[in-house]
Amino acid sequence: MQRQITFATVPTTGVTLSRPRLLRWAALAVLVCIALTLSTDLWAQEKSEERQPQDLAREVGQIERALVRAPAGEQTLSGWLKSLTAIKKVASACVPKTEKALDKVKGDLNNLGVPGKGEPPEVVRQRKALAQEKTRLENRLATCQVLIQRSSDLLPKIARLQDRLRAQRLFARGPTIVAILGDEQLALGVLVEAAKTFITTRSVLAQASSTELGVLVLVLVVATALGMLLRRQMMGWARRHRWHDNLAGQLGRSLVTVFAHYAPYLLFGIAAAAFFFYFTLGPRTLPVLGVVLFGLPPYFLMATVIHVFLAPFAPGKVFWNVPKDVGRALAISLKAFLLLVFALYLVLATVLTQSLPPPFLLLARGVFAILAFLNLVWVLYLLGRIPALVKTLWLRAIVLLVLLTAIAAELVGYGNLSIWVLRDVVGTLIAFGILKLLLHLFGDLFDGLDAGRYAWHRRVRKVLALKPGDHIAGLAWMRFVVASFLWATFLVALLYIWGLPQAHLNQLYTLAVDGFTVGSLTINPSRIVLAILILSVLLALSGWIRSRLARRWLPRTRMERGTREAMVTMSRYVGITIAFVVALSVSGVQFTNLAIIVGALSVGIGFGLQSVVNNFVSGLILLFERPIKTGDWIVVGDIEGYVKSIRIRSTQIQTFDRADVIVPNSDLISNPVTNWMLKESRGRIRIPVGVAYGSDTEKVRDILLEVASGHDMVIKDGSAPEPQVRFRGFGDSSLDFELRCHIDHIDNRMLVISDLNFAIDKAFREHDVEIPFPQRDIHVRTWAAPQKGLPTLRKAPPRKRPQPAARKAKARPPDADD
């Protein structure tokens, strides 16, 4: 049961933790660590490259002689593998560099020509120096080539020896658990005497002075007091802070609360470890108390991590779908497993192993293996009660089978194999959990950047000049790069955990960094990943530049709107082109080969993508000539609406019904297009009106002009023609008039026409002007009775329908010929 710690009051003053500032400092620390690591690697690489081939050849010779003289241990073999790998890398870099220098020297000798009599002394001296340099470079090239061959021969040989030694170590059989229990040295008195000797010889009281003991007590008291103060401050801040209800927010709250709870213990252990580290700088050995206190910080740190993910303290909450009772039980089981590891560390990883008889050490290892097996089996059962892991029964069954194999190996005497299996299974589970956590955290980070969830997310989007709902260009590629990197790191971690030989790891590293060849194609995975990363960064930079052009830089100029939009559109495609060209160049694509392939396929592509190329060229014409612009009201065939966007292949038109229509750009170039807003937004509207025959035409004209003059949107200031009425003609049913007037914004055309129609109808009703219905006169003529002597119409006799041939035919006998 966990003890609940409550605080009566939470101070609002004192040390406050600023999360953005903390994140900035953490990011700065990570960048500094990365920079230091890279600088260290570069320095080491430069230092290794400074070594001469003759020195490397001597080192290879020493390794060859050592292999012949006597067998080496695993650690020695691992060191030789690292040295030979570095030598081979230096020699591989030496060959092309030396060949290039040798070609230059040969070219200089050829430029001097054939030696002859009477040459100037300067030419003779230069020829001699070049000949000596040529000899030196040829020797250096030969040495580097021999180094590559010798190291290539030694690496697999050492790898085989290392595999053999590892197999011997893992499958070395010791006494079984029954034999250990029956050993005569396994007596309680022997154990007590060994422990007493160890404690008395390694006691802190026997080695430390009273002043040092007082300093130790003071340091521990101060560290504990600071931890309590830090716990109070962090708990108060965790209760006051407004946490977001998502993965990052819940994880942050759990981290703060759990670290606040364990702050006194962590500071206590760190202070004690620091004191004893200083204590053992001299000739003194580490006392028993120091051995114990050195193990406390890792234990408390791992316990903190367990509680963060499984059972955080209030007000923290579990941020993934795990029941509370299962989380608490898992936390208790894993902390018990940590205590087992801590106890094994005290027994096997200290000089206590020198005081205890071998049977006690073997028994301690066997007991640890049995308890660890039972603990891990219980953990697997609890994992099966988590809803997200219910369907992983097969995976848990495989892990259980591996654990059974490990405990069986321990009982029959294969202790090394048992410890190796247990360690690797636990390491694999931890690595997989870290992988899933990082995938979720980075996914939440990218989703937050896309949505602008936090304040710093919104600041990033503001810097990129993104509107709400806009996506960050290149973020999808960034997701792919991060996911690929995390999975690759997980696989490499698995190889390290399961003890893949160093030679194979070096070979995988060489394949990943230097690449491999498939036919005539060289594939370099590291360069491909770097190219994708550069592509995502350049795409994001291109989107930022495009947004800045559209919203800040170009509006300050005197360019027309269409010109600005054309520049923004072209900047987008130019940025994408540059990003892909740079990415392809970084990935190692040879543009000469690419040009040959494109030239060979140009004819087929030209026929197959003729319409696409036509639309592309038409899009360029639209962008440069600008016959239409975004926001224009256009009519293309039966499509009428506003232009929303002009892309390089098609144009998007939104109709008045709010439907988006995608029109290929070639249709806008080859077909007639009506643009109501090409040069200016003004335009003329025409309203046909019909009145009944007999109406006063002068009165009708005055009414129409009065209605047009009374509308606010009709231009009446003389900047455009005044409203006019035209008597168009005499129709079948009406006298046809037409009202013509100009308005400022032609996109309000339908609205103005509707308003004027309402006003005309109202005015005609008030002045008794009739709008006629369509009329048609029908005259019916009747015929008189026929008179005598006049011809009459006679009905034609009915025609007889011909009989079908089948009905006229007589019945034939069944056996008649067809």
C-alpha cells in the first residue's frame, strides 16, 4: 500500500518551474550533447586518418602474430575487431585519395615530356622530385591495398574465434542445483564467517575519520531536505498547472508528480554516491556502505520510470489504457524484480565474491534465476489483463517458452545460458516499450504541430505563416524519417542485446554507411535517409518562403494581384524542384545516367502523357499571361463561378451552388472563356422587360429609369454611362424594352438584377402598367355540307393483311425432306 502524502497549504511563491523554459534548456542540452558527440567522432576520425599506412601495417602484423602464438579472450578479440575495422576503413579511404594524387603526378610528368640533353637544371630537379613522389605514392597505394586485403582476411577469422568462445562460454556446464545443495562447503557457518570478514574489512568505520563521517551525515541531511523542498514545489506546480488532455500533457503530469515523490530518495542516493566517489579517489577501497549506496540512484531512477508508466501518484494519471489495479500490481512486481537485481549486484558485482565460497555464489545465482522467472511469469499474466495486449497471447506464450528454457538451463547447470536468456528477454521488452513510447510521443508532436495544439506549436506555425487548417509542408516526410530511424535503432538495439558478434555489427554498419551494390546500382541507406530528411526540411522552408511571399513581402510592392499570385505559384514549384534535385543529389543519384534514361523514355512519355504536358504548358501560359486570376467570375462552357485556385495542371472553379469543379488548363486556353472581371470589376447588366400593347411607352421608359436611379449599386456619378432604356421591338405578345445600367462590382450582378426586377414589378403595379401573358389568336373555320355535283371524299377500302406463309403451307409428313 502506498502512503499518501498531503499538504495543507500550497505556496504560490518561491521557485516556480517554467515548462517552456525547461523544454528550451532540455533541447539546448540535447543539441550540445549531439554536437560534442559529433565533434568527438570527427576528431577521432581525423586522428585515425593521420596514421600512416606503415604504422597500420605494423599493427596488423602484431595482431597476426598474436593470433598464431596463443588463444585470446573475448575482450581481446573484440578490441582486435574494432582495430581492424578502423584500419580497413582508413585503408579504403587511402586508396582513392592516393590514386588521385598519383594520377596528378603522372600528368605532371607527362607535361614535362621525354627527358633530353640540355634540359635546364630546374626541369631536371622537378622531374626527379616528381619521380620520387610517384615512387612514394605507388608504395603507399600498394600498402593500402595490402592492408585492405589483410584486414579482410583477418576479420572473418577473428569473428569465427569470437563465436566459438561465446558458444563455449554459454554452453559451459557447471554443477546442477542438486549438486550445489549437496556440496559440503554449503554450510551456514561458512556463510556467516565470510560475511563477517567482508563487513569488518570493508567497514566504513574502519576507513573513514570522524570528520568524514560527519560530512557524510551532513551531506545526506542537506540532500534529503532539498529533496523534500523540491517535492513540495513540484507537487504545488503540478496541481496549479493546466495540463492538456492528450498524451504529452498526461505524460508530463505523470513525470512531474512521480519525480516529485522520489526527489528526496534520488537526491539522497546521488549525494551518497558522490561522497563515496570522492572518498575512493585515494588509495582506500570502497566500503560496504558505499557499495550499497552506489546502487541506490539506479534503483530509485528505475522505480521512478516504472511509476510514471504504470502507477503515477496523484494528481498524475496513467496516460495509456491500463486498469489501475493492473498498473499497481505491475509496478509492485517490477520493483520486486529490481530488488532482485540489486541483491544480485551486491553479491556478484562486488568483492564479496572473493569472500564467499563458490557454492554460495552458484546457489545465489540459481535462487535469483528462479525468483526472476516466477516474477516475469506473473508480469506476463498481468500484461494479458491490459485491453490493448489481450490479443498478444501468442507472443506472451513465446516469451514464456523462452523463460522456461532459461530456468531449465539454470537447473541443469547451464547458468551462463540462463542469465543470457533472461537478460536478453528483459532487454528486448524494455527496448520495445521505449520504441512504442517514442513513436507515440513523436506522433503526438507532429499532430500538435499540424493542429497548433500548444502555444509553442502556434508560434512555429506563425513563423511558417500558416493559416488554421494548413498542413506543414514536408511534415509527412519527417514522420517517415523519424519512424524509420526509431525502428532501425530498435533493430540495432536488439542485435546488441542478443549479442550479435562485433564483426557482423561492423558489417551491417558498413552496409548502412557505405552502401552496397546491386548490379551497377549503388544503394546507400544512410544517404537515402539523409536525403529524405533534407527533402522534408527544404519542403518546409519552401512552404515558409511561399507563405511569406503571399502574405507579407509581395503585398508591400505595387504588383497586380495576378502577378503576385503567379509569383507565389511559381515559387512553390521552383522550391519543390530544388528540394527534389538536392535530395536526389545527396542520395547519390547520378544525373548523367538519369538524363540518359529520361531521353530514352521521352518519346513514350510524350505520347502517353500528351494531355498532361498540354495542361502543364497551358498552366504556365495562364500564370504568365494571367487571362484569369483567383477570385474572377468566369464562364467556361456550361460552368460558371469564381476561380478559387490556379495550379500548374488544372484550375479550380467554385460554382454558385458551392460545388468545386476542376477544369484542365488546356480547356481554358483552347476554348472561349468569359471573364467578367478581367480588367476591372465594373460591368453592365441588361434587364429585358415586356409590357402590354397599348401601354404608354414614354411612361414605361420613365419608370424604368427611375427604378434604376434609385438603386445604390447602379453607377450614377458620370464615371460610367448613365442608365438607359431601349425599345427593342414589337413582340408577339408585348412591347419589348431593355434596361441597361452599370454597376461597380460585377460579381453582384445577380443580386442587382433581382433587386431591380422586384422594383420594376412594384412600380408597374403602382402605375397600372400591365405585363402581358403570351397571347395567341386561334381562328376556327367550319365547313358547309357538300352540294350536288361537287366531288366528295371517299374512304379508301381497307387493305387485307397478307397471310403468313406458315398458315398457307399444308402440313407435311414427319419424314418429309427439309
